[in-house]
Amino acid sequence: MRAARRSPRLPTEVAAAAHGLLSLADLRRHGMGRVAIEHAVSGGELLRVTRGLFAVGGVQGTTTREITE
């Protein structure tokens, strides 16, 4: 039986220090691959702000309104 692969946790501490935003490089540096990032976006944990920039859901200090204005 194959062991379930645990997906990396979102680096929320890093995001909190950066106003809730993480770059693609930040996510990769913390062990998130393409599939894990896509899964986090589809699950609402990450919001794609623009190419290579993501807002982390649940991190205080950043809202969708702040991002889009």
C-alpha cells in the first residue's frame, strides 16, 4: 500500500509578515510544487492576485478588496 503524500503547509507566518501576499518563489521555497499550489488555489487557501503573486486566505491584514483597489 502506498503512503499518502502530505502536502506542504502554506507558509502563513511568511505571508503575515508580507501583508498576506506570497510570490511563486516564496511558495516554491517552502516546498510547494505546481500541483500543491493549484490545489490551494482551487480550495480557496490561495487567491491568485496576478501572475506569480498570491494572497493567503485567513491571514489578517489582507482582503480581496485591498488587493484589487
